[in-house]
Amino acid sequence: QVQLVESGGGLVQPGGSLRLSCTTSGFTFRMNGMRWYRQAPGKERELVAHISTLGGSTSYADSVKGRFTISRDNAKNTLYLQMNSLKTEDTAMYYCKAALIDYWGQGTQVTVSS
């Protein structure tokens, strides 16, 4: 069955960096566009970034453009999100998801606070 395991979250000060990872199994990773979403307390889940199957095309929410970078390693079936210049408003649970598969992992918590 589909498995998505997010990791790499934690507590970081404003201006800091984190790198999230999402290890996957149970589906053909290289044939799926992949996405990162986030959900802050009391808010709806929002799309943060998308990457195409081969990684040649990426897109970002305006709120993270220029600070976050999505990437993938198809040989390792793993998705990444490099987050730089973190802001308090980036605090949320972060989830990875295959674009066309209706399954969510457990997420990883990112907290940006001084």
C-alpha cells in the first residue's frame, strides 16, 4: 500500500533553515508529480510546492517563493523541501503527497520561533 513518511521538521529560529524529506513506497514514484502541503492551526491545508515527474518543472506558493526549494531523487523514491529564511508564519504541519493519489502521510511539524 501507499506509504509517505515525512521527516526533518523541528524547532528553528526565524531566519533559519530546515530540510524536509519524504520517503515513499507502494506506488511508482518516478511517474508521479509530487507536492508539499502545510496546515497551520486553525487554517486550511495549503499547497506549498509542486514538482513534475522528472523534476524539470516546479511551482511554489507566493508566500514561499524564493525561500523554499522542492526537489526529488527518483532513484531513492524520496521528495525533499529545502526551507531557508524561515518565518514565524511558516509554522505548520508539513505533508507530502503524490499529485494524483488520494493518500496523506502523518506529516512533520515545523515550528519557527525565537
